Amino acid sequence: MTLYQAMWRGALALGTFALVTAGSVALTRALTAERIEQHQLAYQYRQLQAVLPASLVTDSQATLLEDTFELPEPGRLGHRAPTHGWYVHHADEAAVVLPVITHQGYSGAIHLLVGIDHKGRISGVRVTRHQETPGLGDAIERQRSDWITRFDGLTRHSLPPESWAVRQQDGAFDGFTGATITPSAVINAVHDALRYAHEVRLPITIEEPET
């Protein structure tokens, strides 16, 4: 075998190896990306189920995730770009799920989902993303405590405006030992979502009496 042939064979082997490796990496990335997307959709589906009235929870993940509407004035809910909410209805019942971002968290933005039914009642609130201090501010997570369920069933008229605060600020909500900024941020965000639901045009009409 000549030197030229040896070099050519080596280059061919190296090129084949590179092509196989690149193909394997691309295939693995594609499969991983699809799996990640599926997990993300499943997580979003569980979060939406958690904040909807029990009577409106559906077994169809696709139906629930696709029942969306564009949020009017998304900046009022903390968004800096157009985004969407979810609208679910069945028979005489209906609800919306509003994605809310508060930028008042102690360690950064806190992302929430707020469910509100057609009578203006909060059907559920869940924190979906945050950077609050573990063991302190993370009590806003449902798996850490039941604090977030304190909002269930409330309407904007359930409490006077000044009571939408932690007890340390003469409000109606418990705070966390050593932490008031985090719960205060969530309380304000949920209260803002209730006002928003009454003041902008949404797929549902709030039937809650004013008094």
C-alpha cells in the first residue's frame, strides 16, 4: 500500500466516523428535544388542572392546552410580550386561567397561574416558576405548603383592598417567618389578576355581584 493510499484510507475512515458521530448526536438531540417538550406539556397540563374548578377539569390534554385566547393588555399581568391565557367551558360553567408574572419577588420574577370562574371566584393559584430562597420563600409552592390555597374561593369583594396583604402589614394573609417580600408579591399579583378579569374583555363575563 502506498503512502497516498494509506492517507486516503485514513481520511475516509475519519470522515465516516465524523458523519456517524454527527448523525448520532443529531438523532439524540431530536429525540431528547421531543421528550423534553412532552414533559413540559404534561407539566403545564397538570398545572392547568390544578387551578380549574373540578367540574371543568378534562381528561383531554390536547383540548385543554389548545383552548387559548390572546391576553388583552398583557403588561397588566406582568408580561413584556404578547401571550395567551386559557378558556374552559362546559354547560353553564366557564373559567379562565391567567398566566401572571410579578417582578416584585425577593430573588426575581415569580410566575403564576390564576384560575377564575364565571362568578369571579378564584378556583386555584399555582406558582410555576420562581427563584425564591429554598426553605424560606419557596413556601409559595404547593408541594412545600398549603399557603397558596388560601386564595381559593375568594373574589375581589371577599376582602377590602387594604386586606390584600400579609398580617405583618395588617392584611388578611399569613406571611412566612423571616420573609414578607415573597408572599406580598404573590398576594399583589393575585389581587391584580382579579381586577384585571373584571376590567378587560375576556371570553367569560363575570357574574359576581358588586355588593
